[in-house]
Amino acid sequence: MEVKAGIIGAGIGRVHLEGYQAAGAEVVALCDANESRARETAEKYGVRKVYTDYKEMLKDVEINTISVCTPNSMHAPMSIDALEAGRHVICEKPLSVNAAEAQQIVDAAARSDKKFMVAFCYRFREDAQLMKKFVEGGELGRVYYAKTAWLRRRGIPGFGGWFTTKELSGGGPLIDLGVHMLDLTLWLMGNPKAVSVSGSAYAEFGPYGRGAGGYGRDKNLEGKYDVEDLAIGLIKLENGAALHLEASWATNIEKDDGHSTLMGTEGGACLNFAEGGFKLHKEMYGHQVDVLPIVKAGSGHKEEMAHFVECIREDKEPTATGEQGLEIMRILDALYESAATGREVVL
Ligand SMILES: NC(=O)c1ccc[n+]([C@@H]2O[C@H](COP(=O)([O-])OP(=O)(O)OC[C@H]3O[C@@H](n4cnc5c(N)ncnc54)[C@H](O)[C@@H]3O)[C@@H](O)[C@H]2O)c1
């Protein structure tokens, strides 16, 4: 089946647009509540139709595939409506604002015979793909500990807008950045299920109008800020392994940091998220050895969209599934609950 896409949301939606076009798929329409933004983007990329109401776009019979690229609280209603209207759907991360809504999306996808994928782009980076091969090939042995972080020194996105309004975003850096690192790390580990979560969350910058960075649009330092700006958690997994996660939009560190580090019985590997690439740490012939694979740095966006298009064209199942997106939401819900109650949450 040839892909004829409609995109809802012209922020990261532009990256979806480029990805579809690079994969040779047609983007028929772009929908954004902000009409001038939609028109300007459509014109730039040669997209024929513009909508401001996604429900109107879903009536367009020319479109068979929908990208949901809107604020987090809209992921569930838009994905469900698109699936029920018989369209293939790729939904941006996080799958939703909480596990209950994510479950509704997964249920709608199960009722549908169309493809559904969560846009976990970083899995599709060349370094991540190769590191996964090393793990699956047994180079690390049994992975029993992982730690991952995405920490920004000053980088609150879209201050005062949807990102920092819990009702629209579901949370702060944990649900925005932590979701990516948690997905990437769990995927590298073979997606073991979580059994318990313990976490803490803090809001030490945003509520005081501090910590804004160059991310997101429509900044308003007087606007609402009711989410965390740093969160950390310890997640225990069914296979006995443990995973430590950190995410911040603002905190006092030397520089921004991003990594996914696995420690196994036969080796360790650390993916340097910001710079790209990873290093493997092993013992060989009685010596400590570091191996540096030569890989290209990249965001994985283009490869992610190529994979989604290929799944539709060739009737294959997308590798970033709704169930995996739901499991991540369960962990994030538990981490927020643990932060609020001060206790470990058993899943
Ligand atoms: N995978 C990634 O690397 C990545 C990067 C950035 C954002 N995201 C995700 O993408 C989503 C959007 O984030 P963003 O940074 O593009 O935000 P954004 O604010 O830049 O863009 C969102 C767009 O949605 C539009 N919109 C809002 N309500 C709408 C509605 N009801 N109908 C149609 N359009 C509507 C807005 O006008 C805006 O243009 C979020 O879920 C975010 O987590 C993912």
C-alpha cells in the first residue's frame, strides 16, 4: 500500500514531513490549530492541503496514514480517532499523559487492522542500532545494571506553554526527555518488564521563572509552571536487573549530559547521546579493552519514518509498539506516584 499521509501538528510534525518525503511517501495534508503556521509549512514543503481541525482532515479519503505531533494530552484522542477512522498511525512520544490513556490507545490499535507505532526515534540512530546488535550478540553477557540520563543545565522548553502545564503535558522533563532515555535503555536491554519503581521529583527553577532554554516556542515567563524540573528514579526489572534514570530541564551541573550505559557480566557499553557513538568496555586476553565502533551521529528521525513507511508498504509490524509505549507510561506514572508519596511503588 502506498503511504498518503496527513500530519497533525507543525512543530516536530515538520520532521515527520521530511521523513515521509525522504522515504518517497506523499504528505497530502498538514493540520495545525495555528493556520498561518500550517500554511507556511505546507507551502515550504509543497503539501497540497491545509486543515485547522483534525476531525475534518480525518474525513479526507485521500489520506491513509496519520502522524500525531501535537501536545501530549492530545495524543490519545487524536490517535484513537485516527485508528477508528481506519488510518495507520504514528504517535509522538510520550504515548500519552498517563498509562490509563495509553491503554485506551493500545486497545484502539488492537481493534484496528491498521499499523500503530510510537515515535521512539532514538532507537533508530545508527549507534543505538549497532549497540543493540552487540548486546544481542552476547558481547555484554547478562546486563544487570543500566543507568541513563538526559540532563539539561538550563533548558525548560516552551516556558509557560503546554510543556510546563501538567494538564496538557502530563509532567516535566521525566515525561519529555526521560521517556526517550527509558525507552532506549529498556529496548537495548530487551524490554524486560518493571516490577517496582522508586523516585523523586523537584521543581526548583520553573516555579520561580528560572531555567528557560532555547527549546520550544511561545515562551511566557509569567505563564503556568506546575511540573517538575528534575526527576530521578530507580526501576527494578523482572530479570533482576536495575535501571537508574535521571531527567532535568534545569539543574546546576557543568554541562548538558545524555547517555545510556549498560553493565553486563562480560562487558559494558555506554552510548554518548549528545555526541553520538558508543564505547564497549571488555576484558580481552587478560587486558581491559575499550572498543570504539565507528558510527555516524544522528537523531534517528529519518530512519524512524522510513521504518514506519516500510511497515505500511510491506505489511510488517512496527518495532516500536503501543504495548512498549504503555509499559513506559506505567513506569512513569509509578515514578511520579513514588515521588509524591515518598514510597516505592510495586507494579
Ligand atoms: N521525538 C522527538 O524527538 C520529539 C521532539 C520534539 C517534540 N516531540 C513530541 O511531539 C509533540 C509536539 O511537540 P512539539 O515540540 O512539536 O510542540 P510544538 O508546540 O512546537 O508544536 C505543536 C503544534 O501542535 C499544534 N496544535 C495544538 N493543538 C492542536 C490541535 N488541537 N489541532 C491541531 N494542531 C494543534 C500547535 O499549534 C503547534 O503548532 C509532543 O508530544 C512532544 O513530546 C518529540
